[in-house]
Amino acid sequence: MSTLRRLSLTAALAATLTGCLPYSQNQGEYELIPTETLRDDCDLLDQFQGKLQLNLQIAGRVVRADFGVQNMQLEGYVLEDGEDFTVDGSVANVSTTVDGTNECLVDQVRVHLDATTECDTQFTGQLRLAYDANNNTACTCELWFRFDGVQGNKRCEGNP
């Protein structure tokens, strides 16, 4: 087989594989806009206003995200259908405030996020955030909410 033919086949294969990437979600900065609060033990959602940003990076089926709350790094994957993804992360020994005034040293902060692509600049999902404080029940809190993730204020056509 000639070198030119091999290069042509390699280029065709690469183009085919690129066209079949398992996601259509843009990478980059997204604002998470809460649409429904499911649980908020310690008024954490008010405390996190302005920090609900996600910087999404996708490589194949691997998803990484820098999360604005506690400067977390989340990791996960695109699910088989290619429209859904999930990420998780945690940080340990975090000094924070709960209920607006209660200073806490929490043993671990955990985040789990599930999302579904609506279009290349928007996804919807649910986020669960938990503060685990083994020695102080007043500092043990959970926040669950549904959200729209929007990139650059560009919602899908037909969505307000």
C-alpha cells in the first residue's frame, strides 16, 4: 500500500472518529442557575450565590470540571447515550460557615452532579453537596438542587 493511500485512510478514519464523539456539550465556563431547591439544611444555596460556576473539560468520555464552591475539582464521565454525564468530587478539612453565622471545620465536602445536554451551550441537572462534620452535627448539612447550566448566557433556542 502506498504512503499516500495510508495517509488518506488514516485521515478518513480520524475524520470518522471525530464525527462520532460521544458528546455535543461545549467545553468551558458555565453558570449553574438553580431552578428548584430539593433540600437545603443550612441555607447553603444563599451562601453559594455567585460561586456556582463550572469550567467543563471533556476528553473522549472523561469529564473534568473545576467547581467554584470550595475550588473543587470534579471528575466523571459521559454516559453511553452521549447526552448525559456525571461528575463527583470532594475536599477534606474545610473551614467554612453554615447557617450564615456558625463557623465550622468540616471533615469532608462532597459533590455529585448529574446532567443532561439540552444543546451545545446548555445542560440541565441535579447537584448534591454534603458537608460531613463527624464531631459537630450543627455543621453536617446537605444541599440538593436542580439547575440549568448555561454557557455565556446562551440558552437553547426556544428556552427563556
